[in-house]
Amino acid sequence: MAHSNTVLSQLLAHINRHEFDQLAARHHQGQKFRAYNRWSQFLAMLMGQLSGRKSLRDITGNLKAQGKRLYHLGMKPTAPATLARVNAQQPASLYQEIFGKLLHRCQMLAPKHRFSFQGRLYLLDATAIQLCLAAFPWAEFRQKKGGIKLHVGLDTSGYLPVFLDMTKAKEHEINWARTLKLPKGSFACFDRGFTDYDWYNGLNKNGIFFVTRLKSNARVEYLQQRAGRKSTGVSKDQHIRLKGVEERLRLVHYTDLKTGVEYEFVTNAHHLKAREIADIYKERWQIEQFFKWIKQNLKIKTFLGTSANAVLTQLWVALCVYLLVAFLNFKARLGCSLQQILRLLQLNLFARRDLIGLFKPPPSQHRVSPQLLLWKNL
């Protein structure tokens, strides 16, 4: 049997250690480390995510038990107090930049989205993560509640979070959306929480298409119907004007055949079929699935530190884990769900076996009938 490093070691091979150390030096604050480093912090937090550990003592206890298998990774001994101090004091911006490096590598391998147009399709949304206000006073949200908000722009080519920001939960998502620099010719799909007519005007001027739903109190001027046959489920397709929006828009009435619910979609994409407009908005469900996946499979609802920097460190490392799993899926073309990949990694993190072979089914062993052997000898 061929020798293999641990599954963890093979997974970490996708991160350039020399590049990591350069970034760590750039994002360092305070005195130099004497007997610790950011690489050890990263490995501890990464393994905490992959193995589902719930506390600092749980993480460091697991590391101590696996000490001989971690030596070749260049990891320093990690005590709970040391990890807590580094999480609180050393900038989380290091892992934000590591996230950007991994994202670039994932984008090079990600498959194209399923729609007919050539531009990118971004799904925009935000999700709140609740925090105890007594333990996290800096995350004030309401009178007795705390929280942070994760703003995401998900690229449907591989479902990668290419636009990402974390703010206090009281920050409205439209303020984040105005700061985005979407490429010309791309599409943005979002819900009614992003309704802002000045922002719509900016998207029109920059050559960016959008698809959203019409608010019930919108002031609409209905213009002529669009010519052509209507697809199944499309009852209306017409030009409109919204008060406050300079350019003419398009309104598509679509009825979901399964539920019977009627939707009104507003868009500036006059060149697409009405059914494709409906399919674009239906794709928005994928960002809801993304939020559900990271909350169920990564440790982002309970935190190992109470400072803002410790929380951001844990969130950025968790999202780096998401990209590592996605990169592995793209590179090896495994055909598995991300949850299946993560579960197999968790169960075999310190096993010495081929990383790609871990996800392939064992070769079938067909038993040869004695009658066939007898026939072959005749």
C-alpha cells in the first residue's frame, strides 16, 4: 500500500505556507511571538471547525491527544489561554485575506452557472447571528439582544461567496449593497429588502442588470405589453415605470404551478425571456441554502471568545473551511454534496490515506463462480 500523509496534511497542502507567513507578518500587532505563531492559531481554529469542537479547552485537548500527528505540520503546542489571547489580540484581517486567496483559487475551477447569458449572476442577501448582549456588549442590536449580520453576494458559478462583509446586526443590507462594485454586464438578484430606487438608477447607469420583486406600495405606471408568446406560468410581461427610477423597467407576472402563488418580478433585463427572469429569482433560494449550510455544519453560532476580533476570527476561519471543501470538490470533481465531503473529512481527519480516494467507492469484488473456473480449465 502506498504511503499517505494524514488527510488533514493533504488538505492543508492547498494553502501556501510561505504566503501565509508573509501575510501573518503583515497583519501582526504588538510584540513578536516567543513560542507561538499565527500558523498554529490557524490550525487550531481550523481543526476546531473540522472536528466540531465546542470550546477552547476542547480544541486544545484534542490537539494534545494528536500531538505526534501534528508535528510534521509545524504546529506549536497550544494552551487554552494562549489561543484565547491570540484570538482576541491578533487582527482577524489575516484570515480575511487568506479567504480572498482561497476564493481566487476556487473561482479558477468553479463551473459556470446554468443560465444562457454570459455575465455573472450574484445573489445578494444577509443573515443575522444572535449574540448574548451581556457577553457581547459591543454587538448591541435591540434593547435586550445582540447580534452581528453576515452580508453575502453569492456567485452562482460554483455558489461561492465572492462579496462578504460582517457588521452589527442593526446595519441595513442596502447600505452594504451600495458599496459593492459589481462588474458591468453582470446580474444581481435580491429580495424586497434591498429596494432603493437611487441604487436602481446606479445599477442602470453602470450596465448592471437586476431581478427583484415588486413592493406592494410601489407607485407604478403600467405601459404596453411586450410582444411574443408567453411561457408556461407567465401571465403578464409588460413595460412599466417606477416613480423615482429614471429608465423604463419590465414587470413579469409569474405563477408557480406547484403552489399557485403569483409573483411580480421587476427587472431591467429586457433581452431575456420572461421564464428565465422567473428562473433567476428562483435561483435566489441557493443563498438561503448557503446560510443554512454554514449555520448547520460550521461553528458560527457559538463563539470561543467574546471580543469582536475573536468573533471575526472564528467566522473568517469557518468560511475558509467552506472554501477548502468547495475547492476540493471542484478540483477532484467528486460529485458529492459539500455536506458529504465535510462529514468524511471530520471522520478521517487524522487517518493516513489518500485524500481523493477517501471519496471514491471501494472497488467492487465479484466472486467468480467455480463452474466458470472449471469451464476455463477445459
